[in-house]
Amino acid sequence: MADYVLSDETRKQLMRVSTASIATQLFKRGLRNQFIQGVSAVSAKDETMVGQAFTLRYIPAREDRNPLEVFRNADHPQRVAVETCPEGHVLVMDARKDARAATAGSILVTRLAVRGCAGVVSDGGFRDAHGIGELDMPAFCARPSAPTNLTLHEAIEINGPIACGDVAVFPGDVVVGDRDGVMVIPAHLADEIADVCSGMESFEDFVLEEVMNGTPIIGLYPCTIEENQQKFAAWRKRTGR
């Protein structure tokens, strides 16, 4: 859904739910491959990353096309992506899962943060990862990597469909990242998933409370015993959830 716009309400809902809950709900709808493989948070953040995808695709670098001087070009796609990723969006980079060279460093990622972007995700490497980790803006990558992107990658296309960590990512998809990793929600499902997951999170909080109090998991999760359903209804009334 190219014209989908993430609402403030859906963003707030998704910031309160886990990637695990999102994965379960997408699985129920037949989507099994929406978790970006091989990436993790550069540093753990208390706030969940939520934003629509703005994409950058890398292809393998060819030596005659990627000398260091290309960074002098005002239209270099990596630099242009950093300067045009919209506020509140997540820059998602396709590096073919090759982290032997960086896809960005702390200066470019800091620029994204200053411009009000919601986060950055790469299935390749980041250089100056310590500096990136100190930013408030969430960042996810495969691992730290010192070599410049030009060593192995050529930035070639901005805001087209990409693969990131084996997931198809289309511009405008909704990207959610927490301490478990990053999920990609197709844009046309974002509002629905946010609504359903909000209720699911409440139920899982109830279940965890019951488990801590010694309740057996069978018949509780999933809730198949009438007594537990009644207890959940009472819990929701008591907690206002």
C-alpha cells in the first residue's frame, strides 16, 4: 500500500507491543517470514522502534565504479538516502547479508537521528558502532564492521523493494524493532496488527502474572478453560485493560 500513512495512534499501539506478538499475529495470517534474520540492536533501548520503511539497496562493489572519490558526488545514493529519509521513517538497507564492510557509520546515522528519523536497520555492518549505540535513535545491524562500504558495496537504488535479512521490504511497510529484533509488517495490515496485538499483550501480561502465582500453563495459554477465561475478564476489569 504505497499511499499508506502510519497514524499516531497505530504508532503508539505498536510501541507498546513486542515483536514476538507481531510475529504470532502475522503467522496467523499466513505470513511466516517477516522477521529480519541476523540483525540485532547496536545497543538496547527502552523505547521500541516504529516507523515506515524507506529503503536503500546495495549491490556488490565493482572496483572501477567505487573509488573513495565517489563520496564527493552530491548524488551519491547512500548520502542522498540519509538526507531524504522522511522524519519518523526507518532507513532499511539491503547489504545482501554481507557484514564484511560497513553500510553506514556514526556520522551518517547521527544525521538520521538529528533529522528525526525513527531508526535504521541494515543486514550488513556498521562502523563506529559504539558511537551509534550511544544515540537515542534505535539502530540494528548484523555486526560492527570497520571497512568502508565501498570495499564491498555499491549503493544503487533508493526507496525501491529490497531484501533485508531474507525479508521482502517494500517502501511504506511498517518496521518494528525491540530487544528481540526487527519485524516488518505489510502496510495494509499495520492498523489491524496493532489493534490485535494490543489486546494480546494484555492477555500475556495476565498469563505471566498467573504463572508467577503457580497456575499451570495447560488450559491457560492458550486459554481453553472457562475458569481462566473468567479470571482474565476479572483481571481486565480490575486493571482497566
